[in-house]
Amino acid sequence: MKLLLLFVAVASVSGREIGKRSVLQFNNMNSCSVGISFDQAVTDYLGYGCYCGFGGSGVPRDETDQCCVAHDNCYKAATSNGCTMAQRYYIVYDYESPIGSDGKCKLTCKALSDYPADDIDAQCKAFMCNCDREGAECFAKARPTFDSKYINWSNLFCLW
């Protein structure tokens, strides 16, 4: 199932400009924050452990998987912060990702107050961007404990 999701994610990227949808923007943030290619970020994180990817259950395998739990919880909280289910995955928000003098990516989301007053999706854009920024920063912090054995981890092993 997770392999199918990986195929769908990669297929949705081909032929399109990166950053058109929130899920792609999240992967761009991951790529920048962790310091890996876009393709490697998809391969490494979509289907990692018990929670990375769509859905999740069971016991998080490690710190990276725990980042996905927190990210999932942030996405769930988005509903009470002005986002519809569709917006959580498809809204396009504004952010910057310059490389700092230390060589690391600095993710900054556009503040809610900086969106135009007539942008009815501004609250959701700002909230979703911050969910993704926090998730990407968590992945970067957890990268030293990243374990490739959890890539495409079977849900059967998430029960205990």
C-alpha cells in the first residue's frame, strides 16, 4: 500500500511545477531542511515507519516517525483553524527557504498578516505552512537517528 502511495506521489510530480500543492511544498521543505534531493525526500519519508505518509497507526518506530505523528496531529488541528480537508493537502502557501551562512536551510512561512486582506484562505495557508515547516525542521533534527530499515515499513509491524 505504501509503495502505491509512493508511486502516486512521484507520478503526481512528473510534468508539473514543484510547489503547486501543499504536499509537494512539504516535500520541498523536507528536501531543503534535511539537505537531500527532492526525490530522496520522497523515497525516504513517504512510507517511513508507521506514520509517515497518508494515515498512520500503532507505535512510532523512532524519532523520525514521531515527527510524522506530530505533523499528522497538526494537519488534524488545521480543521479547527479554518482549513477544509481538501485545503490541508492542496492549498498553496507562501514561504522562503534561503540557505543561511551556516549552509543550512532557513524555512520561513509568510505571516498571516502579510497575506492580502481579501485572501479568504490566508488563515489556512499560514497554518498549513507552519505545520509543514515544523515537520521539516523535526525531520532535520531527527536525521541522525534516521534508520533506512523503516523505509516502506509494513503496517503489520505497527501493531506492537
